[in-house]
Amino acid sequence: MNLLSKARSGKEAAATARATAPSTAGAHLRLSNGLKDFLWLLSDVERGHLLDLGSVSQATVSFFTEKGFKVYTEDVLRTWKAHMSSEEERMRRAPAGTAAELDPTSLAQAFLAANLNYPDETFHAILAWDVFDYLEGELLPRVVSRLYSMLRPGGVMLAVFHSKLPEQFHRYCVVDEQTLELTPASSPVNPQRALQNRELLNLFSAFRSSKTFVGRDQLREGLFTK
């Protein structure tokens, strides 16, 4: 059964959890039904390509390379922060009388001209984590559109959404087939929003199917299939 037919079937598959110790003492471990289904949809993929939009996690890289995936990492939030800082510095250095406000649309377009540059249909899977809650308004729909184009037909994206503005930023890594580790870290940028259900449906309307998993920790997982 290929990836696309698996997504159509909607059947559950049993997952055997792998016992793995957390990489950071005291880090928060989270049971993830979204990850379980994400992996099930990918279980027939051979020599797949996966994009992780967070910082490099050796645990996550090792987990997926052991399953035969080639893993790419692009820390979108830190790259976005560096891009904004560079543009702000450029504006400060502009000759007197030529300085202007940063245009959000131009800023977003310039960012995507230099980042997330992969050919269409490169990836079988994308780990987006909670980056969508942190991207500014003009950039958010453009990033979603870019990621959609980078996924292969039947490809899947796993994302996390906060039910309210987060008070603490976390880095995510995969511990086993159904467990994520959340480690507190300094936030590259401020959170922008807590997306509501209708906003999620509109934002990801190009995807063929979507599924959400609501947890008790004010986090929702979203699984989007192209």
C-alpha cells in the first residue's frame, strides 16, 4: 500500500513503542497521537525525505535515519529572526532622508526568496512543530503555501498549535514512535497568535485532508495530508 492510499483508507495501525530514555533530564515528555499517525502514514516509504523546521535534534535525526529517511533541518524561526534583524540594520544604515518603515509583504517575500528553497515535491514528510504560532501575519500563509508545494502528493505534515499564547518556548524532539520531548528554550521571536479551528481550516485548505488531536496541556496536534 502506498502513502496516498494509506491516507485515503483512514484505518488505524498498531504502533509498537520503542523504549528510549529522554535526552534532557527534567524535560517534559508528551504522548503524541499525531506522531503515531504521522509515522503510520509514512511506514511504507522507502528512502524518504523529511524536513524538520526546528533546531537540529540528534535524537530526531537518528530516529528517522534509522527508518531510512534523509533528514533536512531548517530552523525557520531563528532564520526569520536573523532576516528581520538584518533588514532592520539595513534600514538604520540607509542614507538620511531615505529610511522607511519595513514593509511586511516585502519582508516576507525577501525571506522566502532566500529560505525554504527546495524543488516542488521534494519531501514525503515535514515536522513543522509550533512554528505557525510564531510567524508574523504576512509570512504565515506564504510559508504554508511553500511547504505545500514542497510536499509530494500523499505527503504529510505534523504541526503543533497552542490554545492560547504560550508563556514558554519549547524545542521538540522525537523520543519514540509515540513520544515527544519538549525542552524549554529561549524564544527567537514572540508568539503571534493562537489559531482557532476555522482559521486552521482556512489556512490549510489546500491540503486534501486534515486531522487534529486535542491534548489536556493546551496543545493541539494537526496532521495535514497533501
